[in-house]
Amino acid sequence: MNAIAAIDLTWSAEPLAPLLDEWRAALPHLVTATPQDIDFVGQWLAHVNKDCIAVTAKSARGIEFLLPLEIVRKGPMQIAQFPGGSHANANFAASSDSICAMSPDILLTEVHNSVRALRPAIDAVLLERLLESLNSRTNALVQPDSSISPNVALSFALAADFKDVLKDRNGAKKQKKMRQMQRRMDDRGGWRVFKANTADECTYVLDRFFKLKGERLKSMGLKDVFADPKVQSFFKSLYIGALGAAAPRYELHALEVGGDIAA
């Protein structure tokens, strides 16, 4: 094991809610993906599923690892999964450098043993859609034989300039198509892309999104994962709560065509 990971750790699983303040205090030395961010998880806990636990590893300085898990039932099985379910993508649990240097086998053994000690009735711990790395740190929850997600939306990160994203992905053809779409939108009364900067704008954008997404999923014969009022309340609280933050992780941008939100 890398020397950076050679610290004394105490492992446990415990209810999530009482850990939020301790978790927030440890944020400066932890790296974490957006769906495992304390605000995302805290809002899911508050609005959707209060049955959430956390597997933690603590050292003398505090939390070194925190894996939030919500308990759900899938058929006859009781499953521990990332809070957010299918809404949690590109996952990387809160980890210090010491944890990132650990062997996946060691980390996953500690996770399973901790969950089993607290909630022996749980049938499985399901960790899906994991990031392999984040901010040059390795995700120690990813095993060498883990399968790659087929979701193309998770295959690359958005760069600061959208042209950079398109550059190596048949960019010329896609940019031509974008120009054609812009001309069509101009013919429909013009268009604008805007960011929701107030609580009313966040509510307006999300309500329209829920409607459009619901219609789209229904037309495809798929379940509307945004239909639950608790899930809608979660997203509204998440984005409204981020307003005014110095470096917000959650922002809403919308495309308006002819005065109506189209995307």
C-alpha cells in the first residue's frame, strides 16, 4: 500500500443525518463528485429518503472517507445504493488522498463489513456509474474488472468551451448542425440561453423541464423518474439553495425559443 495511506483508521457505518456537521468540517481534505456532495445528499435525505446511512473511515483529524448510502427495496431485496438512484451519475464518494491510495479490495471489504454490522438485513451494496478518477485522484471503489458504463453522456467531461468538447467528436458536422438549428430558432421568434438567478426562475425552469422530460419519457415508453413530487422538491431545493454561493456546484441553464423554454 502507498505510504500516504498508512494512517490509523476507524471504520463504521452509522445513520447519515447526525454526521452532516462532522462531514462538512472535513470537506477541505476530501475530494468528492457532485452526486456525493454534502448538499446533494443532504437534500435527498430531507426530501426523498430519510433511511440513509454512511460508511466512514476516521483518523485523528476526522473523516477520511464517507460513502453515503440510501436503503431501498428492489423486489424482495433490500439494497444500499448511492442516494439519488438513477439521478446519481459519475459517482466518487468523499475520500482523502489516503483513501484514494487504497486497494479496492481492502476498501470494499471495509464497506461491506461496516454495512453488515449496522444493518445485517441489507442484501447487497450496489455501487454503479463510478468515476475512475477525479482531480487526479483514483477512485478506490473501482475494481480492475469493473465494466464501463455504456451511457455516452458519461464518456467525457464538458470543457470550459463547448467547441473543445466537439473538437475530437466530428465537431465540424455538429457545428454545422448547430448553425442550422440556430437559423430555425431565429425563424420561430428568436432564442436565448439564460441562467436561473432567482428562486422563481429556478422553479419556472424546473417545472418546464419536468413537463418536457415527462412527455419525452412517456413517448419512449420509459418510466418518468422525475414524476415523484418528492424528487421534484429535491431538485428545487437543491438549485434554489445554491443561489448566491461563491462557487456553486448547481446551476440551471435553459434554452428559450420564441418566449418558451425548449430545453
